[in-house]
Amino acid sequence: MEKFHSPVIPSRAWECVSRTRQHYYDYLTRELKEYQKNTDFHNKGIKNINEHWKIITDCEQGNSTDTKCVLNHLINNDRGFDKSYRQDMIVVKSETYKEKILCWPVVHDIVADVVLDDFPKYPQCSFTMNTTSIEINPFCWFACDMAFYPNADSVKGLMDMWFSKWFYPRKKIPSPFLNVLHKIDGPFSEQEGCELYWFDFGSAPSTAFLELLKIICREEVKRLVIK
């Protein structure tokens, strides 16, 4: 296992994160195109625009009054979670919610006849940032586990600020997606001396992930395991 010891993020770690994000984003955009085809087919020949289906992605800002109710379906404030979270995409008819689109890449293992999460495979990457030991295993961009040893108490405030920055971006970009975070859940107690958080990085760029690493690598966080 190759190890890195540097106060900065090594190029190998950048590569692992970038590959993981790009793999998921490619799937997300393909999914959008497929649903757009279905939506266009449904709308064909329907003259009443109120009967048209529309796909809402995280790029919608709710600037017009006719989309504000729709966005209530896209951004959820579920009492079961401490923070808001985004759906990947939804299909609506006028102001009526029709379907939630959860993009969860999977592959079918024909030999074992099982369905597995689809994400890039690469060797484990271990390095040290400041005084925190970091281990990056192959992970799902849309369902990433981060285990904090002994806990994340000292960096929860920093994580909250980071969440707000990437969940509510200041400006819209010319893309079918807004490059935003979709969800954080936790903490959970995976085992004694460890706290686990679950991240759905959504359409956020690799920069968001790496920025998170930089702010949580403090003296109090002895070890971070990503998988």
C-alpha cells in the first residue's frame, strides 16, 4: 500500500476523488437524457402546457413563482434529518409532483447474479494531512461513508459552514446541474471510539470534497477513513 506524508493533498488522492466524481456525474447526465426523452415523448402532441411534464434538477433556483412549490419537492426538510437534502431530479406536471428520480448507479454481476453499486475501483490511498491520518478506499460519490476517529466534535461547526456553502451556492452556472451537495446524515456510532457520517455529494465538484478534507483535518481528528 502506497503511503503519502504531506501537509497538502497528494496527486494520487486528487485522482481517486476526481475519478469517483466523474464516474457518477457521467451516470447522472445519462439518466437526465433518458428521462428527458421520455418527457418529450409524453409532451408530444399535448397543446395544453399545464399538462406537460417537466424535469427539475438541482439547477432550478425558484426565481419564478410557478416553480416555488415544485422546489419544495426537490429540497426536503425532513424531521428525521438534521439538515435539508436534495432529490437528484424530479418529474412534475405543472405544480404537481409526479416522480422522484434517484440516481443510484449499479451493475449486474452475471456470475453471482447480484446487483452491486457501480463506482471506480482503485488501490487504497493513505496519507497524512496536518496531523490527521487519512485513508481513501474506493467509494460511491452518492453514498460515501466517512469515519472520524475518535469523533467529529471539534469540526462540526466547520462542517456546517462547508455544508451551507455547497448546498446553497451563490450563483447559477450554465449546466444541467448546479454543482451542489445533496445530503449529509449522521453522526452514527459505528464502533467505540468512532463516529460515522454519510454523504451524498450530488453534483458537487471534486473541489468540494477536497475542501472538506482540508477543514476537518485538525489535531483532534486523529484518523479519517473514507469508503
